[in-house]
Amino acid sequence: RDAHDHDFFFAGKPKGRDTLLSELENLLPDRNHGFYLRVAKGSKLAIGGVTYHRTLSQSKVAINAAVDNSPYFYSSDRVAQYFSAGCLVAQPRGAQLEQLYGPDTMLLFSDAQELADQAEELLTSGRWKDIARHGQERALELSSSEVIARYMIDRCFDDQTFEWPD
């Protein structure tokens, strides 16, 4: 895709993530921010279903904003959705997901300033597309239906007949 509606995307519950997102908006006011947060506790999400997936697919950088310090290798299914949509995944450093996916597969950040600085350079240069493509290819390699099915069968039989892709 050459045309995108959003430079940045996030959808979900605020849970403290709103601070990071607000700071990013203030640091990069000329960028298009597609942030869809639940308005009030107990209310419906601001975006969902096909609208969520369509909007995500029209976004460049999708932020996996952590609620707190990300535990090692932890992430919600949000990362899989972001990779599959072809977005550049912006991931907090704490989870160390780069050890799983490898180098040049995502944008790693510690705070809003680092996210803004790196994203601006990648968006301006157009390099975000190469990293997003590499991330998507790597995610598909690690979690293809064949790999996941083999893992599930092995777990059911308390066996290990394969190694995870390197």
C-alpha cells in the first residue's frame, strides 16, 4: 500500500497507555495519529471488528504500548495482528521480542521520545516499509499454521519432533 490514513495506530483500553500516546502526539503533532481508546470503563471499545482491521491495514506504525514494564517475551495477540497487517510494529524494549523475531523486524523503544525520534526517521526515509515487511515475513515463518499445528501435536503427545525456526 502506498497511501495510508494513519502514521501511528493504537486501539485498546487506556490502562496508562494514554500517557505514551499523548506524549507521542505532542512530540510529532504533524503526524496523523489514529488512537482509538475506550472512553469509559465498561464501555465498548472505540473500534472493533472489520473496522479495526481495515483501519490497522491503513496505518504505517502500530504501537504495542505496554501497560507496565513488559515481562520477558510477553505480548498480547496485538503483535500478531500488527505483523499480519504489514505494519511496522513499535514494541517496548522490556519484552525483548527482538530475541524471538530477530534484528530489523520492529521498532524498539523505551519511551515516547525514543519512539518519536526513531519513527520520524523511518517514516521520513521510507525505511519503515522494509522493516515492516521483514517483520511480517519473520512472524509468518515463526507462526505458520504448520509450525503451530506441529507444536500443538507435540504438546498433546508430550513429544518434540521439531525445532522452532532460527
